Amino acid sequence: MDYFTYQNGTMYCEDTSLEQIASEIGTPFYVYSAKSFTDSFNTFSNAFEGRERIICFAVKSCPNIGILSLLASLGAGADIVSGGELDRALKAGINPQKIVFAGVGKTRQEIHEALEAGILMFNAESEQELDVLNDEARKLGKRAKIAIRVNPNVDPKTHPYISTGLKKNKFGISVETVREQFRYAAGLDSLDVEGVHCHIGSQLTDVSPFADAAKIMVSLIKDLRADGINIKYLDMGGGLGITYKDETVPKHEDYAKAILDAVGDLDITLIFEPGRNLSGNAGVLVTRVLYTKDSGTKHFKVVDAAMNDLARPSLYDAYHGIKPVYETENRITCDVVGPICETGDFLARDRDIADVPVDGLYAVLSAGAYGMSMASNYNSRPRAAEVLVSGGKYYIIRRRETYADLTGPESVPAFLRNR
């Protein structure tokens, strides 16, 4: 279902005009549909009806605490990869017993904080990490529940930068050697080995790699139980994609069937970590045209959003649809570029799009995942505002940054003062 539609020639998010928001808070801004998040989460979870499951939203995809609070109200947990994401999840009201902590480089401080918070489980990625987890748990007089992340060497058939389940990737422990690591972890005095974890990549548009990985995990769980290690959780990670352009993405029901067919009647609690699949098409980036240029060989639309606001086109050469906020039949082939002093600062290149005039508005689609979360202050640009729409009302869930925000953490050293 499309939550960004035209009403009388103007684009709306649910029942709220994007032009109205732009006129009241300025541009650029991210705007998210609460109904999109709600419907996507419920559809995902309901696809596994009848099975014990925990749906842990991948915080890295869209970390605003307003969004996380909405998901918490729906019963979501959180997949985190840093202490900062833990703090966000807790502030948003997510139950610590629905939080899983992944990532190859957890610090002792982050582990300490997560143990104190009482999270469900750490997804460990190396033998050295197992030792640190055990040491920190012992110091606190606690037990750390862990899963070990398995690298199943399954090709996710996605962009190489977001492929994580092949031997050449940095994530997890090889499926050929991981059983030994499980035995090692089970012998440590302050760890409870309760899960297996895998995550093979992002933006997958085929369920077969998920099914292949699930079969490998099920076989491993049976072997581990035979070793006397009582595995309670199978964490299949995330990775199910969205439609950016013309991709055909499996329905949640098809994804669930592929996983459940592989799991069979295994007595296990399933954990999933969807991020982009819930957030990607729930948000757009609204930007205003500042100038138009014609170089003789190229046309350019210079807009007030840039690569610091949405990095994916520059970073991955990723496609994001671009539509006018006001419908028009006029078309142009052009580059949509931002104000940053980099040739790589573009939102689209050689794109046939609506010909929006100066001061007109574009909506950059499918920007809810890895948009604001990857934004920076490059060129000392304040980051955009974020807005959550529910029906006919909108709520500012992150104000636009000011210049004072940019320099607030900085200081001039004493020897340079009063010169």
C-alpha cells in the first residue's frame, strides 16, 4: 500500500499535505508515515502466527526515538549494534528482554551497559569477544546470554557492500568451525549459550538464500543440542528488501513460508531483525529546488538536500525515485544535485523526472531506511528535520539542527584565547 499519494494534484503523507509541512518548517526534511510502520510491522509479525517469535527492529535503519517508540507500542524489540542504539531503544520504551546486541566490535563499556540493562542476548562474533563477554559478566556478578553469529557462506545476491554471509565478509564465524566455538562458550563460567544467529545481507529480493541459511542453522542447532547445548533461539537476522524502482520483493507470507518450511517442527523461538523492510518505504525526503543550470550538455536541478542528508546515491549509486510534490506533466532529463562541493553530491543522474521550477518541491522516495541514520554535517550543514505523520496531523520528532548545534561540542584551546 502506498502511503504517499496525490490528492488534488498535491502529494500527501496519509492525510497531511507535504506542501503544508514544507511551508511551516522549511526544507529539507524527512517525513514518515506512522500507518506504514504499523501495517508493515503487523503484517511481518502475523506472517509467523502460531510460532514463538520476537521481531527486533534494526535500529540502524531508522533510529529516531519517535519511530522506536511507535514500534515499541506495537510490541517490537530492537536489534542494536552500539551503546548509543541501546540508549535510544531504552529511552523509546523497548523492553530490554526484546533487545539483541550484534556487531563485530562491541567495547567493554557497551557490553557493561547492556548487561546492566538486562538485554535478552548478545550475538557474539569471535572467540575473543566470548572471553570479554564472560569477563564483564563475571565482574558484574551476572550471566550473559549469548548467541554466536554463524557465517553460513550463503550468497545473498545483493550489493557487495551489504552482503554479510559469505566467507570473505567480516561477520560471524565459519559454519565449518563454529561448533567448536559453541563448545568453548558453553565451558565459560558466566555465559549462557542460548542461541544461534545469522544475517546474510540486506536488500534481498529472493527468499531462497534465507531458506538455504535456515536449513544450515537448523542442522547446526540439532548438532548443538546433541552436544548438550540447549539452544532456545534461532535469530535469522533481517535483510528482506523493498521496492526502490522495479524490484519484485517477496511478500511477508512468502518469506515466512520459506523460513518455516526450513525450520519444520523444531521447538525454537524465532528472532527476526527487519529494518529497511519496515522503514524504507515509510519515509521520503522533501527538498526544494534552489537553482536550475544548463551546461550545454547537461541539465541540473540544484536542490537544498545533499549527500550529507541522503548518502545512499553517492555511496552505493543507489536509486531513489523522485516525484514532484505538485503534479506536472512537464518532463526533463537532468541531474538532481545538492550544494556540497563534491562531484559525488547527487541524488539522481541523467534521470527523466518531472520538471519542477525554482522554489518547487521534490519528494525523494524510499528514504526511510539509511537516510537520516547515515546523515552527516559535512560542509558544516545542519542535519534535516524529521517529521512523523499520523492521519491528518504531523509531529516534529527531530528539530532541524542549528549552527550552535554544530559547534556546541567544540572549544577553542586556552592558548588561542584572548589573542
